[in-house]
Amino acid sequence: MLAAARIRWVYAQLMILCSRLGKPRPAAATPLEFLPTLQALFPEQDTTLQAITQAYLKVRYGELPETYEEVQAVLMGWDQLKAESKPLLAEYRKSLKIR
């Protein structure tokens, strides 16, 4: 149960990050429908984004993560995305100030 909660937390944090980058997930969009937007924001992280999305979908619909390694992969992927997002956030904030 804790593993599922961690995966849900990572996905929620990813959605907050997308909102901060000016690309919030529309309420009507499913995680799979939103995946191309994620891939456009983080083109170098395609595999990580797919893994996070698939893990989230599994726990969202009642499956628990299969292994400790699966959860660790999601957490490590989130760490990579956070690091990659820092310059994107700075650039987005700078563009808002210019307007």
C-alpha cells in the first residue's frame, strides 16, 4: 500500500510541475492522453514518463506495484525529471516576467 501511495504522490508532483510550466493536465484528459504533452515537455525522458504513467495507471485502477524495483525506478525517474525541470521552470518564469 505504501508503494502505491508513493507512485500516486510522484504522479501528483509531476502534474504540479506541469502546471508550473504552463501545461496543466486538462480535467478531461486521461493520463495516456496527457502523455504526449509530457513527452513534449521532457523529450529526453520518454522512457521515464511512460514508466511513471504506466505505474500510476496500475495503482489508480487497483493493482499494486509488482516489485520494489518498479517503485524505485519511478522514484529515480522523478528525481531525474525534477533535475531536468529546473532550467525549464526558470525559463518559463522569465518569459512570464517579460510579458
